[in-house]
Amino acid sequence: MRIYLVQHGKAKTKEEDPDRHLSEEGVQKTQESAEFIKPCGLRVKNIWHSGKPRAVQTAEILASGINVEVGLIRHDGLAPNDPVKPVIKEVEQAQGDVMIVGHLPFLGKLAGKLLAGKKETEIVVFQNSGIASLEDDSGGVWRLRWMIVPELIQGTER
């Protein structure tokens, strides 16, 4: 099983937009990530997002670059300070690969718990619009397969 952890794209400030939709840069960088992964033929059953506008927009944009079997799902428990254990249980019970579009510090804690057994261990340095691919070897051992961040994509030819 694989999960793809995505920090939402760069959002507008609260002063610009109290709901914090994606900024122009956030939309652009997320579109670049979606275009970059398109040739990989990435396939997930669902994309879970927190329901916050910046996560919803990021999930919608990324869905254009991958094959999503079921759809985008607003998922409780993905807010910045939510506990990771309930989500880990749901991931373990998922019937297919899942993309999770969320927020820091939640994603960092989730990756730390899965990869090192400790949510306090910052294993993955997330960036807005970046994607980290984690894989379970079917024995409960998670490994980081790959990660892309917008600064690596910049300047690549498409």
C-alpha cells in the first residue's frame, strides 16, 4: 500500500482572505506538481483533504494529474493539530492507495510516526505543493519511496 502526503499549496494571508484560499503562486506551483506527476500514471482510490479551502483547491488541482478511482473526500482529522493515530488506523484499513492533502504540523507528525515510530521525529521536510510517497511493505514497515518539491520541478521541461 502507498500513501501520498501533500502539504497544501501556498495560501493567501488571513488579511488577504480570511478563508485562506490558494494564492496565485500556490495555484501555479500545485499545477506544476500535477503536471510533473502526470506521466507517472499515479493511481489512488481516494484523495482525502481537510475541507479547508487551501487543501480542497490543492486536492482538486492534483486530481487532474492522477487517476482517482473514487474521488475527493473531505476527511475529518486532518487539521494542523489533530492526532495522527486515528488516521493511521484508517490508512491501514483503506482498500487502496490514498493521497492525503493536509497541513503542518499534522503531516510531519504522521510521517514521523509511520517512518520512525515517533510523531515528534521530523523525518520529512514538507513544502507547499510538495508530495511525499510512502509505502507499507505489507508487514507494517513504512518507507519513503520518493518526494518531489516545487523547487525541483522548476525549470524542468515538459
